[in-house]
Amino acid sequence: MFSTVFGVPAHPLFVHAAVVFIPLLALFAAAYALLPRWRGRTGWLAAILAAVGPLAALFAKLSGDKFISYRFPQGAPANVLHHRSLGTATFWFTLGLGLATALMLWALQDSPNHPRPAWVKGGLRALVLVLAVIAVVEVARTGDSGAAAVWGRA
């Protein structure tokens, strides 16, 4: 599944999903954290993206691992290994963002019987915002290193 899709290498296909869904997750999670009036309109999308973003990152990472083992059976060059390590970091930061977003969605849904402490709400909003920035930066760094590896830029 992670090698090819309809005879085409899977990694370039899965990478494009990650490049779209991770920034969307960051955007909607940040909107939910910062814009209380928009929560009714953004919450369901943030919840979906909290699952889809990390899955897209995981599929990109696993397909990249398969691609490297197929393309470089004797060992990958340093720039490809650097790209792989950035992709791994992107997955972990995106997973953290997805989990923090899910927790934030839960925490900001107060019920009269079970109000959440303000420090929990504020802490989760801050965590989501920090992870959103880091995840987007890591997607850009990973994509840039991948493009450099493919197109020969050092």
C-alpha cells in the first residue's frame, strides 16, 4: 500500500495530502482556539482534521520509508536521510497537534455540571497554537528538503 498507487510511487501522492491537511489542521485549530464566535462553525472541521492531518503525515512518512528502501537499497545519501528525519519530526509534531486539538475541543465544551478550570483551557489553547506553528514550519522544512533532494539543490 505504501509503495505504489495504481503503479505510481505512493510517496509523492501522500506528500501532497500532508501538505494540504496539516496546514488546514493548524489553521482551524488556531481559529477554534482564538475565535470563540467561530467555534460552532470550525469545531467539527477541526475535529476531522485532528485525525486526518496526522494520518496524512503518517502515510507520507511510511511511503517515504518504502521509497527510500526501494530507490536506495545500498543506503540513501545524506540529503535524503536528512529529509527522512525532518519527515519523522513532522509526523510527531502533527500527531501532537492532533491530540492537543482533540483535547482542546473537549476542554472548551463546558457543561454546567462539569466546568473545566481556566488554566486547563488556556494551557490547551496555548499548546495548540505553539504546535500549530511548529507543524507548519516542519511541513515547509520537510517539503523544501525533499524538493532539494529531488531537484539536486544542495
